[in-house]
Amino acid sequence: MTSAPGRRSSTFTRLLRHGFTDPSDAERFLDSPELAPVRNDPVLLDALGGTADPDLALHGLVRLLEAQETATARQELLDTVIAAKPLRDRLLGVLGASAALADHLARYPRDWQALVTYEPRDLHPGVEEFERGLADVTDPVSLRVAYRRCLLSIAARDVCGTVDVSQTAAELADLATATLRAALALAEADAPEDAALCRLAVIAMGKCGGHELNYVSDVDVIFVGEAAGGADEDKALRAATRLASHMMRICSETTVEGSIWPVDANLRPEGRNGPLVRTLASHLAYYQRWAKTWEFQALLKARPVAGDLALGEEYTAALRPLVWKAAERENFVADVQEMRRRVVANIPAAEVDRQLKLGPGGLRDVEFAVQLLQLVHGRADASLRSGTTLDALKALAAGGYVGRADAAQLDEAYRFLRSLEHRIQLHRLRRTHLVPEDEADLRRLGRSLGLRTDPVAELTREWRRHTTVVRRLHEKLFYRPLLDAVAALAPGEARLSAEAARERMVALGYADPAAALRHLEALASGVTRKAAIQRTLLPVLLGWFADSADPDAGLLNFRKVSDALGKTPWYLRLLRDEGAAAENLARVLSAGRLAPDLLMRAPEAVALLGDGDGGGLTPRSRASLEQEVLAAVRRADNAVQGVTAARGVRRRELFRTAAADIVGSYGTESQPAEADQGALVDMVGGAVSDLTAATLAGTLRAVVREGWGDTLPTRFTVIGMGRFGGHELGYGSDADVLFVHEPREGVGEREASEAANKVVAEMRRLLQVPSADPPLLVDADLRPEGKSGPLVRTLGSYEAYYRRWALTWERHALLRAEPVAGDEDLGRRFMELIDPLRYPAGGLDEDAVREIRRLKARMEAERLPRGADPKLHAKLGPGGLSDVEWTVQLLQLRHAAQVPGLRTTRTREALAAAREAGLVSEEDAEILDEAWVLATRVRNAVMLVRGRAGDTFPTVPRELAAVGRYLGYGPGHAGDMLDAYRRTARRARGVVEELFYGGL
């Protein structure tokens, strides 16, 4: 048929307006002979436009019409589609959502009539109705056809919104029940002699047992068998095993009609290694003696569905009491949480962000949280014992175990995620929990969920919103009711009993639940604005504390801060209004001793944790720090006051750096943990080094001003050495320095020397005076002649000494020298003096290389603490800091004269330059860098956790766990952390053996 001019463009536009993405193809289908009678019917076009995928629906309709055996059948279908809205919506809705069911209808073109019925009993079918739908099956193939015919009606009710997602899931479980019964009947019909020997019960587990099945999912089962009519038990169990195996094959095997779904019996005792069928007594004996925590968690959903239902009821009655004692087992909550972490860890990295079921904020988060609460509190409250997630959540809220508002949000998120999962699986009837990446798929999914304006963007936004809600709430569920247990409640609200609250605290990892509840009561009681805000914050804070290695310390520290600042308006405002502040505070207070100790000495530093974009935790530059410190010194009346002010700035900025490090290591809900561990190390090293330099500059100014006014008789500079000069200071590092002076014109050598020595002595004293601020130890042992040499030398004295007496170790130490405070010109001239020494033009001769190697070996032998495990010593152990640094520094001594990039005081920069120059291979450089970064992180972690410096992993389990948490290891993974450290250090030592002790 030839179109009139303009007709194509107007039809094309109309089809686009109705949601077709390929109007040309759609126009061709509408012009096909099958649709000729109705091609211009607006009812049909509107109905197609209302489907999830109009193109798919139209294609499916044409295929269905083509498949009709006669012209009369085709006309009957067309007439019904146009005249009967319920059938039209159901049929086209299914065709637009499921290519797989469209394929089924094309193969069985009369099955569309299963969608015609529109009566109350058809709207909510149960097992009985589905059994009638499967009544005529005679073999596995006819079972599959009948199964899909029943599935067709479920999908139609689902996509048309006749039932909600929980009803759809229940219908799918009921259909699975009817299918298992039909499959078992087929197996028994094939082997009547086996059926006569035994009683066999099929227990549904997982989502089928919980009455919340997906469209395509494994159906988890457990089999229970007993002898029938006095038969021999062994023979009966063998017969039952044959029947169970045959039933599983009938459902699982692929035929010309495909398969239905896998029947999975791996939740049985001993898993796939155990017998497929056991007697009830054998089941009971196993669960009483050998079962693991997760097996009791799985039994929450156990439900007899097929076979001997009386035996099935005996099974559930016998095991139910054991389920509700599971929470009394040692390590119960840790076991359950470890299972969840293991599931997440096994998700391929490329899929984590698309996993609806197992990813963070996914369906499993909701299910695990609800099941954990059921097991903790279901012992004493039978109302919580539902196997259905949403029913259990509702009961938890009704009983006060979960906040009502939290439960409502979680219910909404779970329903959305399950609906999305259903629609994804319905399209091809394939078992998947991944959100697709293809835009056409996302568009279909969005439209199927009623998102029509911009389906892809809206779907992505809604999906992310709901996963964020789940992430935020799934642990918070445990905490809000604890507040209600110790605070006044509104009339009609339920509360946890004291014993339930105590059980909850123990389950969440609090070692002293009585003390924790006292802290909660002190924080949340009363009618003040402070108490009201804290009641709002605490449920979230408690979750963050529980995510740490020491929840008790986090809660205690929060109470201390709150007691100190609770009446300060800005503090309450900060926690209430700044999304980042509360979480940052929780992380900092529960990560170890150092940061809370720094904070308690001046709690107003909490303000640094605000600023939602994280800017408050960004370390300040050396210039701005020096400016603040010098201004404070100018305002001070004397040197003591000036240095006290400088140390106060240092304490505050140490807290800022520690907080940034902790938050970056732990991550937050809005910002994942920093993936680049080296960036965190560089941030801490640079910030602490800059802060130390500014503190020394302020102290020098304060001391000079008090003793000599504006001008010291001698020019004076401080040279940073070691980690200080390398911008690699840790939280507990001393400041290694050299002091250099040069008498001013007209000033005698003796007067200048006395003045310089007085300055050094007073600086060191004032920086170590006991006070609320941490001391800064200034170490000058790297000076010429070490501890035996003068503390301060003139530039000329340094020149004379280095020219005549400089030892190899002193040249080596000068690689890290850099001016940090005092007279800039004098510092520059000192650098000019030492550059030829540390970057010798001809490199090092073999005697010097051997000397460096001897020094290194002696240091390893003499300095390693007695009893320490060398393989876990971050500084002196194999593959530790010393190994990497000496290797890099030997490269600098030998090659820096020719390779300008090696002329740096920073280890990582020098290593990168050596790689660029071809002195170290790419692989070896990466190995050394990884080891150095990890060892530095370990030392920083130990200081943050213990509040004092250390080079080895702590031996106290809770401290070791805290170090692990900082390094990215979850609870229970301290062993993995130590293994990873040993492995990294071992690889680095191999490189060091080759580069440092080998040829170079």
C-alpha cells in the first residue's frame, strides 16, 4: 500500500510519541496483513504505548497473530484484544516486558486465552489453583509448558499492577510448590516400588521457603525420608534418594522446552558432601552437634511443600527450637556478619556496582539485617518468626525492635529492588541479579516500573536512592531501638526490654554492654535540645562505632566530647546539619587513642570535622601554618606563651591530619575509602613535616625575641634531616635536625656560638615542657661526630669537617637534608656546601658501597628489638622501611650526579626517578613502593591506635583489629592482614637482595 505524501512522517511522529524507539520497523509491522484490520485503531496504539517496550510488544503481537492456526482464530484474538481492556493490558503488558514469554506464546498460540479470565479467584491464585493448572502434565516436557502457562498469568498480573511485588513473589513460590509436587508425582509414577518403600518430605528453603521467590531462581530444598510400612530403613533411604534425585532432574534438566529452574539441595547437612536424604533423627543429630551458625539462619525459612507433609511438619517442629537458640552460640553475630562479607568479597569487582542482590545496599543487606534481628530477638518473641522478609520486618517494627520510620523506608526500598529484579529476570527468564548496562534494557526496565518521563535517568536515580537508603539503614536498624530503651517514648510506642537491649549491645560487639547503656542513658535522657538532637544522632553513630574495632571506646569518647561541648550551640548545629561531621566524628572517636586524646585536650577542634565537602580536613600549607604561628608568637608576652601557642596550633593540626587520615582510610557513606594508599601516606608525611617546620620556626622566633630582641648575634638556620627532611614524618616521629649558624659582622666567634647554643637549648626545652599539648622531641644526633660533636656549628666549621673527615654514613644522612626554619640564605648556602658530598660526581667507589652494606647489616643485627618478629617489623625487618630507603639512597649516592631527578629528599620521588632513568625496572619499583607505603601505613596505624609510636603490629587483639580496620581489613581478618604484610615484605626483600646487596 502506497502512503500518501506526508503520511509516513505523521505516523513516524505518532509512533515516537507513543514510545517506539524504531518507528520505521513499527510502521512495517502495523502495515502487515495480520494487523490490517486494526492498523489505524487508536486503542491498539495507546495500549502498545503503555507497555514497557512498545517495539517488543508489537513484534510479539505480530508473531502471536502469525502463529494462529486459522483466520478465525486470528480474528478472535484481534477482536478480544480490541474489545476487552483487561485482556489487552495483560497480553500486551507481558509481550512488552518478556521476550521469553512472547516466544512461549508463539510456540503455543492458544495459551493467550489463559489471560482472558478476570475473576477474583484468578487475581490471587494459590497452590490449589496452580495444581489445577498443572493437573494434566504427563512428562517433564508437558510440565514445562504448563508451568509457563501458569507463569504467564503471574507475569500479566505483575506487569499490570494487579498485585504488588510481595504478592507476585508469593505466587511464584506457590507455583514452585505446585511444580515440585507435580515433579515428585511424575517421579513416583515412574518408580512406584520406590514410592511404596518410603515416606519422603520436601522442605523448601531460601526464597521459596520464605514465600518470596523470583521469576528465575534456584529452588532450595532439603529432603527428609523415613521407612514406610515397616520397610528396611536403608532400603527406604535409597528409594527416597532415587525419588528425590529424579524429582530434581525433572525440574532442572534441559529439554526441548528448556528447563524450569535448578533444584538445589546444598543447604542440607554437610552440603553437597552429605547424603541427599536423611531421616529426621539424623537431621536432628547433625543440627544438635555439628551445624554452623549460617545453617540455623537458613532454617528460618524452612517450610514443608511437597511429599509427605506430615513428616515435613515433624521436621520443622523438631528443628524450630534449635533455630531460636542459635543466637546463644559463641561468635553468633560475628559468624553471620562474616558470611555477609564473604558473599560481597566473592562478587567480581566489575559487577559490584550493578549487583541488585549481593552488592552494598542490595537485597541481601535487608535480608541479613532482618534475619539477624529475628534470631537475636525471636527467642523470646514468637511474633518475629516469619520466613518472609517483609512480614518479619513489619513484626520487628510492631514489637519495637526496629524504628517504625526506618522499617517503612526499608520496606519501600526492598519492594523497589525486588520489583527491579523481577523485571530484569522476566525479560529473558534468565537467572541474573545484575542491572544491565545497555540503554535499551534500562529504558524498558524504567518504563516497566512506571518511570516514563526519562526512564533511564529516573531508573538510575531511584535505584541509587534506594540502595543508599538500605546502606544507611541496614545497620542503623539495630541501634535506634536501643535509644528508645533508655529514653522516654511517646504513648503507644514499643520499647526494648532491658535484657533485650543488653543482648543487642553484645550482639553488636560492645564488650561492656552495661557501661554502654549507661552512656546511652546519659546522652539521650532528658527534655533538653541537646538530648533531643543526640537521640536523633545516636542510632547512626552507634552503627559507625560498631563498624570499628572498639565500639565501647567510640561511645565513651563521644560522651566525653558531648559533656565538654554539649552546651555550645555551634557543636549541636554542626552535628545536626553537617552530614559529614557526625560520621567523621564517629570514625575518629572509635579508631584508636591518638585522635581522641588530641581532641579531648581542645574539644572545639570538632569544628574541623564539618564542612560537608571535606575541606575542613584538608591539611594546610606550610606558609599558612607559619603565618599563624608567627602571628601568635608576636602576640605573646614571652617565649613560654609564644611556644605554648605554637604547640597548640601543632596539636590542632595534628588532629586535623589524623582525622583526615582516618576518614580517608575508613571511607564514609558518601565517599569511599581512598584507594591510593600512597596518597594517604604522602598526605600525612607532608602535613606533619610542614607542621613541624612551622612549629620550629615559631619557637625559634619566640626564643630569639625574648633573649635578643629582633636580631640574634649570629645568623641561624635549622636543617631537617631523616624523615623530617624527606617530608615523611609520622605522627610519633622525632624531628631530626642539624643546627647551623654564622656570626654576623662584628660579632666574635665565641659570642655567636654561645648565643646559638642558648637558642638550641631553649628551643628544645620549651618544646618538651609537660603540658596539654604533645611534646616535640628535637634530635640532632645526625650532626658531624654524632653525639660526641658540638650541637651547633658554624657554616665554616661544617665545611672544614666535611672536607677532611666526612664519613660514608654522614654523606648518606645528608641525602635527606633540607632547610626547614631560620635564615633562608644560610640554609641555601649549606645546601650548596653539601650537594657535592651527597651527589658525588664520580659516584661511590666500591669501598664506600661495601661500607654502606656493612652498616646496613650491623643496624639490622643490633637495632632489632629482642623478641620481635623480624618479618613483621615495619622499620628494620626484611622488606621494611630501612630496606627500601637504603636501596633507594644507594642509587642516589651512585647516580644522582648524572640523574637530576634523583636529587630529592623524598623516597618515593627518588624511586620514581630511578625507574624513569632505567636504574630500576618498572616491576621492581612497584614492589618497593608498595612495601614502603604499607610499612609506613603500619607505623601510622600503630600510633593512631595505641597513642604511642611502634614499628610492629600490636599483640592485643582489639588493637590489632583496629590496625586492620585502618588498613582496610574487616573484623576477623587480622590474619589476612599479617599474611599480606609478610607477602609484600618478602617480595620487596627479594628486590633489595638484588639491588642493594647485588651488583647495582
